[in-house]
Amino acid sequence: MSVEKLQITLSEFKKAKPDVDHLEFGTQFTDHMFVMDYSSETGWHDARIVPYQPITLDPACMVFHYGQTVFEGLKAYLTADGEVLLFRPEKNMARLNQSNERLCIPPVNEEFVIYALKRLIQIDREWIPAKEEMSLYIRPFVISTEPYLGVAPSKHFKLIIIMSPVGSYYKSGVNPVKILVENDYVRAVAGGTGTAKTGGNYAASLKAQEVAAAKGYSQVLWLDGIEKNYIEEVGSMNIFFIIDGEAVTPALNGSILEGVTRNSVIQLLKHWDIPVSERRISIKEIFELHEEGKVTEAFGTGTAAVISPVGELNWKDKTIVLNGGKTGEISQKLYTTITGIQKGSLPDVLEWTQKADEGLLVK
Ligand SMILES: *Cc1c(COP(=O)(O)O)cnc(C)c1O
């Protein structure tokens, strides 16, 4: 779809902006949204930016029944110079299409969607909180909209992008969390939908999360679905361990979601000459290596928190404490560096950011 095909209808009024000091994640949305429709006859069409509004759907729409849907999550940042930066948006769009492929959703034109997103950001630019560590969270998603109760891929879809201002994930500095290793429920298995960013994976994860929260843990550590032995992910983040000076993360095995932050952390560690190993790693091995004093740090990686250090890990009633329950040196350095690059306050050594007005016809 070409750039001229993007229709824009501006809102007649602007909503009051939220108080940035009391932002709650995902509760407030900007004045506009992007929408594009798909039908098997016309392909993706009718790309438009419109005032943020509810959508009306037939109750028979397939998304409500069989969950044929995918989503993405990324952020836009305002720099001290008043420039808007996007962090590796091409990775998110490529992953959107990988998720689409798995869920039998037709691919979108990645470049066009990035263009439309940049226009949307330009229109709602005033919504990006200026403060340190604050950003605009961007949520693209696709839903199946054919009204049909038969089980088959939908012939109609909608891609929508909504945006929400978010505050700092850490209110008082990076904070390690307590993690419960999950022995009963599993998030995903190879051959399933674990490698796709789709709502069903999240629906499947809620029960374990609820049980862990009731026991006082922030998140669960997911093990593989077959042997319940190998480490997969932590909550909805990828996981890393620092073992004897080497960074170790589970290899992409067909059930792990490949995070953009995971990829960025691997690249940055290599750039710093810290060895990285992507391999199979069992929970037993972690507990044994910890006993030998070799596991010095553990942390989750994802767009929301960037780096989320693990302070404590509980597995079958045994608890290990990592780095004295404090944020480790490598975890902190990764956090500071990545957030600095995102905010434009540190050199973009690996060329990850894009200016949000780059390539726009209207400046
Ligand atoms: C989104 C997600 C991640 C993190 O991906 P990022 O691109 O780094 O935000 C990790 N695991 C799961 C299951 C996810 O859904």
C-alpha cells in the first residue's frame, strides 16, 4: 500500500493530558489511532488515522471465539533535544509478520505500517511524556473480524495501533524481584504458539501468575513443557544468567518468544566483549552452579521493564538469593545503556534508533 493511501481524520477536540507523575500503565490513550482493514478479496486496504474511539464488531467475529489475533509492543521516546526516537521498530514489524504467519493472518507491508505509525506519533506527539524514563507505549494488534462460528482462518481482519503514555517502570531505581519456578503449568511447547506474540499465550499464563502472586512472588519462571527441566522465560520476558563471567540465555527452541530486548542485550554484551552463550539450561544446573558461587546475576529482558533483575528464585521449596538480592553490575550497566540509547542521552553505538519523523512527507 502506498503512502498516499493513508487517510487522516483529526479529532475535533483534544483530551486532557494525564498527570505524568501519576501515570498508570495502559490506562490512558492518545487522541488518535491507526486502523487498516483486510478482506480476502481486496487485501489490506482503507488505511486511516482516526480519532481514538470504540470499535463496533459483530458478536460472531472469530476473534471472540477462537482467538486468532496477534500483537506487538514498542515505545517512542522524547529526547532532551525535543526529538522523537523509535527503538528498532523494524524488528517489531518483522515479528508482527512472523506472528501473523503462525496464526494464519495475512502479512502486512512492514514499511507502510512503520510509516503510518510515524504519522500517528507525529499527530499525537504532545502525548509523549518528556520526563526521564517516561515514554509512549505503542500497541499494534490484529484481530479476526469475520462473523463466522466455523473453525477456519478468518477472511477479514483489522490492524489497529493505539498508544498510551507510560511512566517510569521503576519508581525508585531498578529493583530486583522474587521469582517462583513454575512446576505445574506451562506457557508454551515447541510446535505450539510460543514463538508468536498472541493473546492465547497470555491467557494461558494467567493462572500460574495468579498463584505465584498469592504466594508473594512477582513472576513465574517458565520451564519447558515436556521435561519441566529446562528454563524458558520469566513472566513475559526473556531470561539471562551471568555464570562465571559468561552471559547465558536459553536458545530459541521453538517455544520461546524472541524478544527485541533479548537480541539487543546479546549484541551489547558482545560489543562489550562479554561472552554470550545461547544454550539449553536446566533449573537444576542453575541451583547447582549457584551452590558453587558461579551464578552472580539473573535478569529478565523486555520492552516494558528493559532489564528486570531477579533477586530471589524459589524452586521446589528451595530458595537461592542472587547477588545478595541487589541489582548486579552487568544488569545495571545494560539498563543504563539501553535506556540511555532509547532516550538519546547516550551514543547509539549499534544504530538502533530511528527518528520518528524520518521519511515523513509532512514535517
Ligand atoms: C513480548 C515478549 C517478550 C519480550 O519481547 P521484547 O520484544 O523484548 O519486548 C518476551 N517473552 C514473551 C512471552 C513476550 O510476549
